[in-house]
Amino acid sequence: MPSAPQTTFAEKTREKVQEPPKYAVILLNDNYTTFDFVVKVLVEIFKKSIPEAIKITNDVHKKGKGACGLYPREIAETKIDLVEQLSRANGYPLKCTMEKA
């Protein structure tokens, strides 16, 4: 009795796409940058609402730092550069950093 021909199917494998690691962008307190300017930075650069920006600014003032959001590394670095450019252009020493989330 002849054997039936074997049919082979190519297995489809899917690679799981990993999201890039996220970094928290952190604003740091100083004794010179005004409350209003920090709110402006949060609204313009981080697209926060006014209430969100005020809450984060209060954290910066009371706790010494405030989290602005989680971003892939390149976006976090760009936002930090934008904060520092805007701060310098307005005569403020506001600093930003990032931490791996």
C-alpha cells in the first residue's frame, strides 16, 4: 500500500516587537525659576493641561522634583534639550533630567 504524500507547511513565526524602554523626564527645583514659567514649560513642551501643570509644578516646589512624563530615550532627550533652551532664552536656570522607568 503506497503511503500518502506528506504535506509540509511552512511555519509562520512572529517576532514579538518590543517597545523601547521608557524614561521619566524630571524637572528639578531651583530658587530662581518662577512658578508661572514652570507651568508654561509643562504646557508648551509636555502638552500638559493647566491643572496637571500646576500639580507637577507644586511637586517641583515642595518635593524638589516633578515627573513630566514617560518617553522613549530620544524623545526624552529632545524634551530635556527644549526645556533647557527655553529656560536659557528666558533667563532661568531650570534643569531637567531623565531616569530609566
